[in-house]
Amino acid sequence: MIFSLYAYRFEFQAVEAVRFAPGSAGNTFRGAFGHILRHIACRPECQSARSCLWRAQCAYARLFEPVWLDGPSGFADAPRPFVIRAAALDGHRYLPGAVFPVDVHVFDLAEPVLEYLVLAFLQLAAEGIGAGRGRVALDRVYSLTASRQPGICVYEQGRGLMADAHTLIELPLLPAADASAQGVTLRFATPTELKSGGAVLRTAPFGDVFARARDRVRTIASLYSHPLLELDLDFLKLTRHAAAVETVSANLRWIAARRLSSRTGQAHPLGGFVGEVSYAGDVGEFLPILRAAYWTGIGRQTVWGKGVVETTPIP
């Protein structure tokens, strides 16, 4: 079984000085993207994406207000089928001429949305971004490979979108027959907020981390990549095995942050732990799900870049 997605790297060049407050870049790009995409994609007569008769054909409705008709009670809103990765920009100032990247991972495979992403980010560039709304230019867009490196250029300023721009990343979800590892190190690269039993975790027990990764990947795959996909995994066995994996070292710290909603005026927490944790045990069967979870993120607020987890097996 395969987990599939599109992943792109947008390279911007600062036309004016651009500054991003600490912890703000991902949410800033997400908010601007949603605001602009609604104007680009929605019909003028649309009053609500949720009730719109044309929502199935609307890129804004699919990306920003997806519904989950068969979801669990209390979860009518489906997880959004994309994430924005811009944490490397947090707290930085870019002078005119400086180039900086923003990555976007898209899980909705029903219809490629690159054209809408480019149109929205072109308008965002002209209107300005960050504190002070400095103007930028969208120079290039690359399709990312499974190794997270830029692949083919799919957009270039002055040339527009290239042919054959929609290159899928395909990741196996089942371990190879000879897969083995005696441990694994997980690096939580951006604030990660996980819950277990209704409580927010300040540590990262392997069983809880894997459960959140498994659920996130499974939900995204079943809703967007492969609507009929059911992971052929023995979840009870995996749960028992994951509980037996021991933490051998941990270097985590809690990042406290919040954002103020421009729509409601309410403050929302953005915190979570970052750092590394090493585990010991036979972890080969867990690695495909953990590697796929890098692309989806785990925990809360993954859409603007929280919950990035990087996996390094220990032979």
C-alpha cells in the first residue's frame, strides 16, 4: 500500500524588507493563502463554502472547509488536505534580493491544485507578507522528491507553469520483509502538541507518538489519497509492540506561543515540544508510518507547520 501526495517548494525573493515574527510564518502564509484563494476560486454568489452547491468543484472548499460526512461524532470537519512548512522563516528578516523558501504538501489527489497555489501566492507576493507587509516576488516553484530535495522546476517567473508539473511522491506504508532496526531517533523539528487520555503530553512515549502518526496518516490517506484505503495492519498487535519500545534518551523543551485570530480576536495556543528522543526496540514495522508522518505532521495545528517529526533508524 502506498501513501501519495504532491509536495512543492515555493522560492520567494524579497522586493522590500520582509520580517516574520517568531512562530508566525506558517500561520501568516496559511491565512493569506486562504483569504486570497477564496476570492480566486469561489463564485461571486457564494455565501458559505459549507453550503455551496458547487463546493465539490471549488478548490477553496476542498482545501479550507472540507467536510467529513462519515467521521466520528463531533468531527464533522475533516482535516485540511495540505500543510504549509515555513518555520525556518520565523524570527528572520530578509532584505531586498534575499531568497527564502516555503514548502506546501498537498494530499488531495482528486484534482491538482498547483495552479491555484501559484495564483494565490502571486497575489500574496504583490500584496506583501509578514510584519509590515513587505512585497516579494515568486521566482520559482519546484516539485519535491521523496528524499525532500527539489526535483523538477514546475513554475518560473516570466515563463509560467511548466508541462508535466504534477509529480507524485509515493511512500510505502508496509515495511519490507527484511526491514529491521534496533531503535529509532525522532526529532520534533517544530512545536508538537500531542494528547493522550485528554491530557497534553510534555514527554513523547513511543506508543503515543506512533498512535498519533498512525491515525493521522490513515485519516489523510482514506479521505484524500485513496478513499477506499484501509491499512492492512494488525492494530492491536502494533499497539502492544509500540508499548514495548523504550525511551533511552530525551532532550525535549516546551515552546510556548500563541496567535491572535484576526477574525474572532481570540488567542489560540501554538505551543508544543521540540527536540530529540531516542528509543530502543524492534521498530522496523513502525518506520513506514513514521516516515509518512513527516509529510503530514502529527498533533494539533499541522496545517501551518506544527508537528514536523523526522525519523532516523538506529541499526
